[in-house]
Amino acid sequence: MTKIKYELIKNNKGDENVRLGKLITNHGTFLTPLFMPVGTLANVKTLMPEELKACGSSVVLSNTYHLWLRPGEDVVNKAGGLNKFMNYDGPTLTDSGGFQVFSLAKPSDISEQGVKFKSHIDGKELFLTPEKSIEIQNKLDSDIAMSFDECAPYPSTRQYIENSMRRTLRWAKRGKDVFNNPNQSLFGIVQGGEFEDLRKESAIKTVEMNFDGYSIGGTSVGEPKDTMYNMISYATKYLPKDKPRYLMGVGEPIDLLEGVSRGIDMFDCVLPTRLARHGNCFTRHGRINIKNLKYKEDFTPIEDSCDCYTCKNFTKAYVRHLITAGEVNGGRLLSIHNIRFLIKEMEEIRQAIKDDKFYEYKEKFINEYKNGR
Amino acid sequence: MTKIKYELIKNNKGDENVRLGKLITNHGTFLTPLFMPVGTLANVKTLMPEELKACGSSVVLSNTYHLWLRPGEDVVNKAGGLNKFMNYDGPTLTDSGGFQVFSLAKPSDISEQGVKFKSHIDGKELFLTPEKSIEIQNKLDSDIAMSFDECAPYPSTRQYIENSMRRTLRWAKRGKDVFNNPNQSLFGIVQGGEFEDLRKESAIKTVEMNFDGYSIGGTSVGEPKDTMYNMISYATKYLPKDKPRYLMGVGEPIDLLEGVSRGIDMFDCVLPTRLARHGNCFTRHGRINIKNLKYKEDFTPIEDSCDCYTCKNFTKAYVRHLITAGEVNGGRLLSIHNIRFLIKEMEEIRQAIKDDKFYEYKEKFINEYKNGR
């Protein structure tokens, strides 16, 4: 058992940002760029490990904050770590808890020491520090742990972002100092909001601490798309080529392409499963809502060309029936489709990079996706 | 495509009530006695067809009332029938809608013509008749349809039960007269409450109409267990030996044994899936609730001896975590276990009858189940 490694296989011809690589983990080797489904509470909602595998999943995410509260990191640790607990034999990644905490905390609750906030379950007062986040993650024993960071709201003043980003650097250092799990890798997180110089400072100083990989945080918090894409570019240019780069919380099909264009290797998002529970699904011709009356007697799959379990076995009319009747299996079938959709997109992106045709692929995909049927 | 057939293989030695047989359907031949999971809205909650098959399922039930309201019998019919709609290649059975209707209707809403009641979804006034129930079921195209009956409440006066039972006989005749699906079988339903002579009259007159099989209704509505067991015995003695007998809505492990003792071939119940959603599961040593604190760090399966997917892959601690955190996968894993539990019990019952050891098996099972760990 050892730390993860990243190996660059090749760039798309003429653009060293766009990279095909591989992530070597204790639970297998996987080609990048890749998309990671989110299993908040040590399970991807409504899906079992075999179904994730059938979707082509590699890394699966879980949330440190949620597992800290339920069932507690000690239970997971005694089970033999997150993989064994959830019976998933692919790699796992835990976030730091920061993102969940900041959505529950008031700004006045944030101090140099850590963050004070109330449990979303019982309102109990809790205090999370960089050291505590790492201690929990060490016990969860995921393949990849994240540094505790502040995900600042958008918009914030430049002064707020600057102070917050520098505190995140100090928190990263404190977390790294107490990190104690030889089988687990630790990623640093680049912050700095929409400010190019702050992203640069954050990237350079985070890289100086020598993490096993680097994340880009503070995106997908309400900023315009172009702002988000810039945030990525500002950061990736200072990240080392021999480490993986992970854009946190981004999963829109077009954003995956824009992220890859800017040097991202890993993505995660709750979007495919959250959309599914509300009847929304991705198609190559844009997002549709299966509840639409026009699908009531549509006895064709969501997408004829899709190779997912849902499309191979069920019709739009059936999935629509399940969703409109409030049956959990409706969300389950759409979760499978949506996760497979994003993972298949990543497979095609990798093939396109291999063939030096990434930009052709990107243009065609975006055209079809934006222009609908 | 044709009607179902029942063939008796053998009785348990010395007791011609206890029977091993086979049910020959358009979707395969299955040994009886058997347990049928309930897929209310054309799906067993949280489970997919492959999972039901892996549990050893044969016939799967759906509810006519629910499918009438959503998605409507015409949608199912246009999909090619219930099997194709839900992509289940085993046999399907639909109830008549009577049971759901009577839980929504007031006694004053019941007339010779049919039953007036309000939709549980939008309060819209609806009217269901024996002819309408059969028409809907003909369109749903299940392998087995049920006659429209009144499931009288318990307790009711003898006079009420007598009138209700005789009306149910007239309804059965009306339904049979309009029945029009050569690939579908139709069962009659014996009513008569806890009164031996009324059950006898109901059984004899229902059998005179010559149905493809016979159900026993009006059980599991609050009566004591011994009363229920008597209701079965009163009826089965007048049922023909060359037709299957189905005890509706009964699924407690011990009740299955008592039903088989009295000549029952088929059972259905929502119990395994409903219990599962609340964290309850069957074990050979009685029912347990997985939420119990003592399972928090119990890293063993629900039952070491169980061959279900849940027990082969997950621990009590993990399932408990999912259930207590409100994750749907918890109910899913327990549904698999509970359904497999009842189906495996039926497999063992069949083996015991084959070996002429049904009563030894029954006594041992009940002893273990009642005496706990």
C-alpha cells in the first residue's frame, strides 16, 4: 500500500494543457481525465458498488462531514476503512468537510483555529479544525484525502478572499503536519476566488508544500461560467505536470470539457444523482425532464445510443411512470443513466486526446448538447 | 400463450393438505408452494428485475388500483403488457383493486353495482365495478388476474359478512362474464369471514363457476391468528385439487408454514419490503431491527447462513448506518434480505414436502423463530 501516482501519457497535439494520464492507486490504475460519482454517506444514493462499476466508475467520493456525524469515523475505521465499510473495491476520495461546514456556518464562526457551526441533524454545536478534518480522514482511510479549506462565498470582497486564501494556506500546512496515514494521499486546495494574482499565490504556495495532488476549490458557487473557467486557468498554469489536478464539485457535461481544456484530470459532482431524483437526465442533445407529458407513451430508451443498464432495459414511459409516481426506482434508473453519461463522456474525451482530436470532439459535443434535438 | 396450469407433484406423506406442485405459466414453470413479492406500481420498491430473480422470485404482484391511476392501463397495454412494461420476464399477477378500494371507501359507498371512492392521489371521485376491474386487468395483461371482491372489515356482523360474501359471488360471475384475454388466467376469491358455513358456501359456489385458481380473501385484516388459520381450513377443504390456491396478503414466516399446512400454494405480502424500509429484518431467530445500537459496530452479516446479496456483501453495521442516516440503499439491502428469506423458506418447505418431513421442518423453524437467539 502506498500513495497514489500520476503518470502523463500524452497531451493533445499542440496543447500541453489537455492531458491523457493515469492515476495509480491502491485500488487499481485508472485513466484520466475521469469523473467521480459522489457517495455522500458511504454510498452513492440508490446505487450499489456493482452498478457503479457497470457505469465504468473508478474513484468514488464520500463526505467527511457526513461520515463524521454518521456513523462516525471510528465505526468506519473499525470496519477496515471506507472501502471495506461500503464494500467498494475501487479507489475512494474524501473531501475535507469544509464545503459542508461553510454552508452551515456564519462568517463570524470562522477563526484562525477552525470553524464553529451547528450539526444539520440535531443542531448540536460542533467545531472543525484542519487537524480534526485530517484526523477523521486518516481514520476513514480513503485513498485520497483533502486539506481543510475555506470555500468562500461568491461574490466576496477581494480583501475577504485574500485573507481567506492565506488562512487556507496556513490550514493546509497544519493539516499536512498532523497527517498520519502511509496508505493515504493528501491533496492541497487552491483558492483565491476570481482574482488571477490570488489564484497564482495560492497555487504556488500550495505546491511548495508538496502535496500528492492539487484541487481547485471555490468554483461552482454561483459565479458566471466564464469566471469559473478563468479560475481554473489561473491555477493550473502553476501546478506541476507530474501530479493530478482535481476540479471540485463540477459536473455539467460542458464544464467537464472546459475543465479538461484547462488541464483538469479529475471531477466530481452530485449533479447526476441529484438531477435524477427530480426526473432530469442528460442526453447528447441537452438535458430533458422525463416527467414531460410527451414521454407518457414513449416506449423508446432515453437514448438509443446509450449503453447504460437503464437504456438497455427500460423505456422513457416506464421511467416517467416511476418518477411521477414517486417510486425510488425512477431516481435509481436515472442516476445510472446520468452517471454513465458523464463517465462515457470522459471515456470519449480520453479517446479524443489519444487521437489528437480533443478540440474537434469538444466542438461537436457542445454543438449537439446546446442545440437540442 | 395459454392459461396457467397446476400440477400436483406429491403430498407430504400422511397429509393430503400439504402439497408440492408446479405452476405452469406463459413465463415459466415454478414449483409451489411459493411466495410472491409485491410490486405495487409495476416495480418492487427499490429493486430491479434481476435482483428479484437473484432472490429466486417467480410470480411478482402488481396492484390494479394503483396502475389504473398511474400510469393508466392503456399505457401498460400499449407497452405490450405488464411484463414488457416493467421488463420482468417471470409471471405477473394483478389483484382486483378491491383491497385498496375498500380501505378508501365508506361502507355506504358500496352498492350492488360497484364501489364509489375517492382517489388517494387527488381526491377525485372514482367508481370501480367488477366489469371495470376485469377490463383493466385484461389490458394490464398480467399472467393471473383476480376477481373483484369485497374484503370485509374485521370484525363485521355475520349478517354483513353473509350479504357481502353473496355479493362477491355475484361480482365474480359478472367479472367472469366480461373477461376477455385468452393469455390471462382468472382466479375466484373465497370470502365469508370467520364463519365456517359462509366460507363453505363461498368456496363451493366460487368453484362452481370454474376459475383457473382460487384465492382466500378477507384474512390478515386484524383477526387473531387462530381465526385466520381457521378461515383457511374452512375454505381449502372445498377447493379442487387440480387448481392452485392463493392466500392473499399473508407473509409472516410462521403464517406461511401454517398456510402450507392447510393446503395453500401461493402467498403474497408487502411485509418484506415494508418492514425493510423501517429497518426490520427477518432472521431464523426472529425479527430484528437493524437500528438497534448493538449493531453499530457489528461487522458480521445479518445472518451468516443467508445466501442473499446483502448478507454476502455487507455488514449489519453498514446496513444500520444506511438505515439510520435515511439512505434508500438501506431499505434496498433489507428488502433483498427479507424477500430472499421468505423465498428461501419456501424452497426449504418444498424440499421438506419432497422428503415427507414437512412437519419436522415446520416445528423446528417455528421453535427457532419464536425462541430468538
